[in-house]
Amino acid sequence: MSLFKPDYYVSSYRKIDIDRLKQAGIRLLLCDIDNTLMAYNEKVPNQKVIAFIEKVKASGITVALCSNATKKRAYRFGEDLHVSQVYYLSCKPMPFRFWKAVKDHHCQKNEVAILGDQLFTDVLGGNLAGIYVILTAPISKVDRSTTKFTRKFENFVFRRLAKKGFQKGVYDD
């Protein structure tokens, strides 16, 4: 298995089939913030994000945020979205915050999923941690300068994955 291959690939967080997550035994959904739920330059969650988080929680899946964002930004979103926990400055792709979330929520690794938009942080980190990985297309084409740099490498990885049958832009939804 490639460390860069997600378990589930969606065009948007709004397209996630929650029943699919439940059937996979997912009890905790860790969500990245920037360019996964919101554009990185947006200050507060919009109604679509709030509705999605509420829908996931109503299904019985706990939601937490796992982001490389600053404490201030991550907690702002955590308060607005009423999530169980906020893991900020997560140092993704290092798996330590993922493992902490597993422990904090009294789950097994196979009961936890990460939702994110980047191969080199969310997908790689989730696979290193041994959790279920959901890749989504970025919300916005506008990225931070550091993310712009890694997106160039992502395209290289997507070309390599294509040789193994995984196609960028060919979603599971």
C-alpha cells in the first residue's frame, strides 16, 4: 500500500457518505481546517461547514479538528463547530497527534478517520498513524506559500499513483 493513497477520495467534504464511514466502523472523524473545510483565509466557518459537522455528529460519529493551524485559529473553529477536541500545530504528517486523538477518544486506530486535502500532511500522516484516510479536493485554489510548494510535489506523486490505478480527480463520490 502506498503511504500517499487514501482509503476514500471525495470532491468535497459535503460529498462524504456518512453511512460508508459507519460501515467502516469509524467512530471519530478528525478534520483538517484549511482548504478542507474552509479556505485558509476565511476567518469563521460558514453554514455549510456547520451543517456538515452537525450531520456527522448526529450520525453518532464524534468530530475533532486536527490541523497544522495556530492555536488561535484552530480554537476559533473548534468553538464555532462545537467539536470534541482541537489538535492545533499538529506537525502533520508526524503521526503523534493522530495517536493522541485515538487515545483521548478511547478508540482503536481502525475506528478513526482523518479528512484532509493534502497528500504530504493528511494522507501521509494518516497512513503513518494507521488510521482511515479521506482525501478531498482543496476548497480553494489559493494556498499559503508553503502549501504551494508542496502542491508541486503532490502532482509528481499523483502521476506515480496514476501508474498504480489511482487517478487525481476521479472521486469515489
